[in-house]
Amino acid sequence: MPSLVEALSRDVGAAFAALELPAELGRVVESDRPDFAPYQCNGAMAAAKQAKRNPREIAQSIAEKLAADHLSMKVEVAGPGFLNLTPDDAAYSTQANVLASDERTGADSAAHPLKLMIDFGGPNVAKPMHVGHLRSSVIGDCLQRLMRFRGHDVVSDIHLGDWGLQMGHLITELEDEQPDLPYFDGEVTGGYPSEPPVTIDDLSRLYPQASAKAKEDPARNERSRKATAELQAGRPGYRALLAHFIAVSIAALKEDFNALGVHFDLWKGESDVNDLIPEVVADFKAKGVAEESDGALIVRVARDSDKKELAPLILVSSAGAALYATTDLATILERRREQDPQLILYVVDLGQSDHFEQVFRAAYKAGLAQEGGLEHVKFGTVNGTDGKRLRTRAGGTFKLADLIEQARDRARDRLNEAGLGAELSKDEFESVAVSVANAAIKFSDLSNVRTTNYIFDLDRFVSFEGKTGPYLQYQSVRIKSILRKATDQGLEPGEIVVGKAEEAALVRRLDGFNAAVIRAERDRAPNVLCEHAYNLAQAFSGFYANCPILPEKDEAIRASRLKLAATTLRQLELVLGLIGMDVPERM
RNA sequence: GUCCCCGUAGCUCAGCAGGAUAGAGCAACGGAUUCCUAAUCCGUAGGUCGGAGGUUCGAAUCCUCUCGGGGACGCCA
């Protein structure tokens, strides 16, 4: 079922065609000037340019043609040649009932579903999750929900960073602290303790320590590189340590991700593809894609058309170790064998643009993937209120878990302030607080345009006023409350009959859902969903304030409004679900 | 040095393929609750869209230059 915009575009397009003008010029959009009309078409001016005619005359002819067609709308010509279109109430009513009868309130599935994978560019095993990790988690999760909603077959992979030099740093730093552990004894090749020698706090301490030392001292760095190479070559003690590091790290990560309500199909990591690396390297050599340079094996990926010089990808370092790019390539091979995706989305910050450009080109060059089958869904950095990048080593950075807890504290306070604590059981209260905190965190992150940097301001993050997640939950809960009361009173929703301006405005917003979902999918843009959710909630506010539902005496009108409210709720829950937010029963 | 991204109201940000008077939220000020949840709603005020050229009937949007901020540039991830 086409949306109003689509139906109008078709009608106006037909009118253009009837005048022997391109039908595409009939494209109708929501108006910039809702005080004139809710919809507009600017095609007459473009047509005038092409045909070298007077735009107003063309617009006038279109308007006359449309009037002759007896369509369910008012058409006016304004300014230099704008066509202002105003559907009548019957058109809104018809559309509203169509949307209401659809489980998805008008949202289509993709015409050609894809098999696709989402790579969350996982957190590093060596480091605890900090606020910088929020973006890939929240954006990636939104995308996996959105893509599934569109009917794509999605497999998500957290893809932990558990294989590079950072592991060498951890191993050598731990060796310095606890040299007597059996893992470091070259003679011992098995029977290692099953208890991990470190906690997550140890891990988060060891890595920065080692990294700082290595920066000052090349010899110290060389030790880590050597350990990395030995680990990758399969030294038993190091492999046993790695297994501990990963297990400890995953346990901690699962807590954070569960707290956020983010889930992955696969908990793979870079270390999982180690066995494939020799094959990838041999394959690249055989195909003549890789070559020696300064003791390393590299792939030249620069192209003549490049504006900037892209460095070659380093497949094997001069120390003999696989690097970040190598494991990414091996992972592409693994995924091709196990999942065979048509598209892989990498949800990783934009600082790694060059890296992915290198990997993608190398993969295409070697025939590991089809051109266009790999896509970097990049996002901006998280900055502090001083506008500078929030870094792990900056000192002031706090953990993601702390952020979540602070948001929850704030949510509990607000619930209490509003006097809502008393009505709920302790469990209910806590679950609402959790849900509200998540909504606040996710919405404030996702409502930013993905590719821009944004300023992380805790106060703003946990403020629940205005354009926020909790506001949207509140609106939804309010509708739930009305519907619950209606049920209690034995009231049934009925056919929607639009009679007031606020009802028409609400129908227009509901009608825009499909376009928003499609645009969000096309641009991988969660903020479009946020925008739609907020506009919908605002339209409902206008409706709520001006159109009594339960107090309405006219039975038919009441039933109509009840259905409009129920449809709004359904769509709100759908779109908030895509964002990753829950809607409590009451709050 | 080369390349990429950003610069819109006091603050944080939208602005989709060039269209009419550039929109939200916060903060400020003024209102609204005998009525379905006031985490709400309505109103007021606030902008040389960093700057200068250019293309166009028409530019925040496209092109060039320039200033300011951020980032990336062969063995870290």
C-alpha cells in the first residue's frame, strides 16, 4: 500500500506525463510551508527550466489537470510555480485505516532480502569498555534490528580484538609481574591451571602499563612483538594465557552488553581465524597480489584515480606476525565459507577509514569478496565537553558500566520525584529504571548523525527532558494507560474518521514511517528513526491535547480516536524497538 | 606536507535530490492542570548558516579559494 506521498507523487506524475513532461517531476514531498499546505510539488519549476517555459503556466496546467481528475485533494499554485497539495479528510481517513490494519503500520520489507553480516569491530580484550565503545554497540545494534525488520538475513559478530600486539603486551607485562607462572616456562607445554591468573581489572591495568613502556622503550616493544609472533606461532603457554584473557574479558563484556540489551549471534574474535592466515597468505602470494618489501609482505592497494596516496596493506610484518589487516582478511574468508554473506557491514569509528579501504581493496583484488560487498559504516568520535577526543589513557575517562549505573541512578531519582515508586513493586520499579536509563543512553547517541563527532556530556545524557528516549517512553506509556482504561470500560476501537487538523497531522506522521525506515536503511542512519519517533510523539501530543479520547461523548469519534491512538502506539513501539528501547507498561 | 570530515540560535544538534519566512531540544522569559500520566502542552525572544567569490530564476545545500576545529597517512588495533 503506497503512502500518501507516494500516491500523490503518482497522481501528480501522471498529470505531468499527460502534459508530455517527465513523470518524475511530479515527485511530491512534505511541505516546507505547512501553513500553506501539508504537501508540495516543485516539479513545475524544474520542467520550466528544461522546456524553457513559464513555470507558473506549467504549474497552472498541472493544477487544472489534477482538478479535472477529481482527486481527493485541493491543489493550489503559489509563488514562482509551487504546487501546494492538501488532501481532504476522506483521504486521510482511508490512509489511516489502511495503516491501522497493518501489523507493521505501513512499513514494507525489502524487495530483495540480503544475507548480511554486521561486524561490531569488537572491543579489545585488553581494555574494559569505556564510553567510546558505546557507539559501535548502539549503532550496530540498531542496524541489526533495522535490517532484520526489513527482512534481511542478519548474522552479527562482536568480533573481539584478541589477537594483535596488545596480546603480546599483556603476556610480557604479566610475565614481569608474575614470572613464576607456568605459562612462561618454555619447558612446560600443558597442564596449565584452569583458574585464570588475572581479573578483568588486571587486564585493564596491564595493557596501558605495557603500552606506555613500549612507547618509551623500543626494546620493551620488541619483546611484545616477539611474544605476539610466538603466540601466533602457537606457543602453548601463551595460547593458554590467551584463552584465559578472552574468557575473563568476555564474561565482563557480557555484563555490559546485557545491561544495554545488545546481543550478538557470534562472539568470535580475531584469534579464531589464526589457522586460516597461512592459507590467506599463500593465496595472496599465488595470485601475485602480495609482494616483499622491507622484510614484510605487503599488498599494494593504491589506484591511479586516488586523490591521496593509500599506503600498502601489510599482510605479514617483518617480525613474522599477522596484523590487524591480516586477520580481517582471514575473517572475510571464514565468513565466506561459513555464512557466505552478500554484504558485510563494519560498524567501526571513522578513524579506521584507511584501514578498511586497504582491507576491502585487497579483498576485492584477491577475489575474497565481490566489489561492493564490504562496507565501512563509520561513526564519529566521542568527545569530552572540551571538544577533545575522549581517550582511554586521558585519565578522566570512565567505564561504560559506570555510565550505565549513573543513568540508572538518575532514572530512579526521577521516578521517585514523580511519585511513581510507590505504585510499582520493587522489581517493576527497578526494571523501569533500567529501561529508562537505556532509552536515555541509546537515544542520545543514536539521534546524532552517525558520521559526526559528538560531545559526551553526562548531564545531558541522563537528563530526561525534551527530545530524549524517556520522553518517547513516557508518550508511549501514556497511550498504554488510555488503552488500558478503554479496555476496562469495555470500549472498542472502530473505523478511523479524520475530522480535526491534529488528527490529520498525526496520520501524516504515521504515514511517513515507511519512508523513514527506508531512508534509515539506505543511509545506515539511526538518527532518521529517532527523528521519526520524536515527530510522531509530538504529533500525538497535539492530538492528545486537542482531541479528547475517553472523555469524548460521540461513540464513533471515540472509537476512531481510540484506534488512532492504538495505531500510534503500535508504530511507536515498532520504531523504538528498532532503536533498541523498551516501552514499560507504566512509569 | 598530502588527503578526509566538521563549522547552522547562548549551548547541543536536525536540515533528505538546490526552492517560499533556515527548524528542534536545552537554557531564558510568559502562560496552561475541576479533564485520558505535567518526564507534558502553548506562547515569546534568540541566527551575517565561519568568510569571500562563482554556477542558478533561486544556494545552508553544488564548485573554487580562504580561515578555524578534528582526524588519517607501511610494519598498533
